[in-house]
Amino acid sequence: MSAVGPAVVIGAGNVGLGVMAEQLRAAGRPVVMVTRSQRDADRIVAGGVRVRRPDGRTSPDVVLRGLGAVAVTDSASVTRSLHEASVIVVAVGPGHAVKIAPLLADALMARRSPVNVMVCDNRRQAATDLRAMVAEHGDDRVLQHGYVGALVDRIVTRREQPDGSRVLLTETQGTVYVDAPSVRAPLEAVGQLRLVENFQAYVLRKLFVFSAGHAASAYLGGMRGHVRILEALQDGDVVAVARAAMREGQAGLAAFFGTRFAGGAVAVDHSLRRYAAPHLDDTVERVGRDPMRKLGAADRICGAARLAMAAGVPTPALALVTASALRLGQHDPRLRDQLARHGRAGVVVRSSGLPRAHPFVDLVLAADRMLDTDSELSSIHAQLAARAEVRVQESPKSATGASR
């Protein structure tokens, strides 16, 4: 990274503070956070950020001090910080990215030298989408900069304190994969940042294996009445089906990117241990939040199933996870509305992008019927596996968005 100017992190949430600010500070970079409110900015400057790692129950919290912070409502200060930044990190959702695009455009047009805008998001096209948003508010000068995908492979949760402050609960390790071909200014692989050439493959691996398993643990655990992820993963029924769902995701990846890259049983077991880390205190509700997005055609459940089926791999476990998500997600307003409008079959069709006659849709509906009478997830999975058949209807390119 350039030695001139601070690193500016837009978004003071779990990823922005718990991963990116921490990594940049550890690498000796001055960091300025851009927060939603002046109150949040004042708290960061005055009290620092408390981070609790796996030994946090016996050791004091780590406090990240010396961070600068400005509120996004202070547009003049934000623009000045962005203009001086050596690297810009965007760690907000797509809805908030739309709102910050005008500020980014103003600052980037005024810069004389290129800067990398690192976009922390699990979506494959997140950096490209932000580039397009910024271009809507600027001219050709905004196109000289690097809009670089950054994939964070670390679980971070948070605990609210009585005084309104937060403690971030985080894993100690966790690679940040960075899309090397999109880099336009010097960018060093410092700390846990790792530059990779095939960024899309890493995104798919995280989504279709790690994220799929995490979501499966939540939806299957919720079906069994568990509240916390740790409890869910002490339930052998949940673990067996979640593991099978991850193995289906790996099988799809292996067909297009190779078995070594996709990983095997050891990688699955390692992920399951990570989800269940006691100090994270993670909940089924948090991990299962926003089921409509997680059931999307390119996302962790249906996306993993589509890739596996494109390789001729049956997906009974992912079908059972989908059915469980539809049941638990009825408390989500968006999903409840879609179920009322289109029914379960309609929601699966619309979310997955598959036709009504596709075997996966039938398998999900069969799983849903079985959940009415059977609480043993392993038994349902076995029945689904026995009847599963796959018609290969997609090419590798249509399933992954790119060739191998």
C-alpha cells in the first residue's frame, strides 16, 4: 500500500471494524472509519473498539485505539479523507453502497493518482456494481481507480453492552482474499490479506461450502428448536445433514475447479468447528437472517445446488436445507409476503431460477411434506437421497458465471 495517506474504511460494522480496521492497524497503517452517525464516530475516537478473541473469557478484551472516525453525514470531512486515502475499504451492504456512491465519485474525480477501492462483499460482482454506481455520479476520471473485490473469511459477531457500546467477538485468523487483476495502485499482501488471480473461484468456495454450511446449521438447527449455533451443532441430526450439504457444494466446485481447491471432509469438519466456537455466542436467528437473499439463484443454498446439479451431483441435503429455510423464514416479512403470493413452489422457482418441473423443486417440496410428520432430519435426508434424480440442464458457464 502507498505510504502516503490513511486507510479509510467506510462502514463501522463487524467486517469494517472487526477485520479490516484491525488488519490495517496491525500492518502499521493509520485508519479513519466512516460511520453512520456522529455518535458512533465519537465513541470510536474516545473509547476505541473492543475486540474479544477465543481466549476472551480468561484474557482482557483487545482495544483498538488511535482510530480516526468521521460521520458519513459530514460530507466535507468524508470527501477530504477519501481524497487523501492510500486505500479505501467499503464494508457496507449494497443498499448503503448506493448512498455513498456520490461521495466516492466527488473524491475520486479530484484525485491525481489512482487508488484501490476494496469492496468487502460475498457477491461476485460487488466491486463491479460499485464501480457502475460511482460512474453514474462522475466522469471518466472515476474509472482510473481500482474497484477490487475483497472476500473476508472470518466470522465476526458482536455483543451489545448496557452503555450502548459493542464488543466484537471474532476469530483470531481469517484470510482476506483480494482480486489481484482489479488492482490499479500498489497494494501489498500485508497481514492476512492475500492477492489471488481467480477471485471468483474463492467467492464460490466460500459461498457454496462455508456459507452454505453456516446457513444450513441455522435453518436445520431452528427446525430442531435450537436457539444458538453451538447448541445446533451438538445435535447429531443437524451435523449430519449440514455436513452432507457442504459435501454437495464441494462436489459441484470440484467438477469445475478441481478436488484440491474444493476441499474435502477435513475442510468441512474444520468449518463446523469454526461455526460452533463458544466465544462467538452466535445465534440461529443471526446466521439465518435474510432467507430470501440466501435462497437466491447465485447464493449459498440454491446456488450451491445449481452448481452441483450442473455437474450431475444429486442435492438432497441442500433441498432439505431449502425446505427448512422456507419454514423458519416465515417470520421474515419479505419471505412471508412471497409465500402468501406464490406459495412454496413458486418461491423456490423464483428464488432458484429453476423451472417448476425441475427435480430440485420437486425434492424441496417433498422435503417440506416430510417435515410435517418427521422431526428426524437424517431420516428425511435418507429418503430424499433415495428418490433424488438430477437432469443436467445447465452448462458450467451458466452455473458459475465463468468458464473453468
